[in-house]
Amino acid sequence: MNLDDLRDIFEPYERLVKIELCGVTREVPENNTILRGLQYLDLEAISYGEFCWNGECLNCQVWLKNGDKEKAVMACRTDVKEGMEIVRMADGIELFGSPQTA
Ligand code: FES
């Protein structure tokens, strides 16, 4: 699989936005959910992962930095935002071949 073939899976976007993912700055397509952004970063891991994509399984849960606290959201239901900080991800999200290491 390569990203050009699969561009259709993403909502239309003109640019990438920077987010912080477990301490590492990454660029993901604007106008898309966090889960699509993770898919953009690791196509196979997310495409073949166990995700319902519609808010039912909770396998996509991530924790966003929210002031001094963390806020859990569903990555398939939450759009990316420039500067968003994802501090933790559900165990089922294994990017780049290892859990929790982005
Ligand atoms: S992928 Fe199932 S709740 Fe988000």
C-alpha cells in the first residue's frame, strides 16, 4: 500500500498540521480525525488494526493534554488540531511496530 493510492480515505486537505504525539512532533492532514492522522503516519498499523471507525469499540482512545490534566477522547471522532498534544494512546494502537512509541 502506498499513500498516493489511498489518498481517497482521507477527507480533503490542503496542508498538514503539527501535533505532538507522545513527545514527538508529527505532521498529519488537517480536516481529518486523529485516527486518520495516525493512519497517515502508519498506514498498515491502523488499516489492519481493530478499529470500528464509528465510536463503538473504544480501541482508538487517546489522551490529550488539557491544561494540567489529560482528557480521553475517541480518535475516530475527534478532529486533529494544530498543536494538539496526544500524551497517551490505547494499548491497541501500535504505531511503527511498537506499542506507545510514536
Ligand atoms: S475506532 Fe472504534 S471507537 Fe474509535
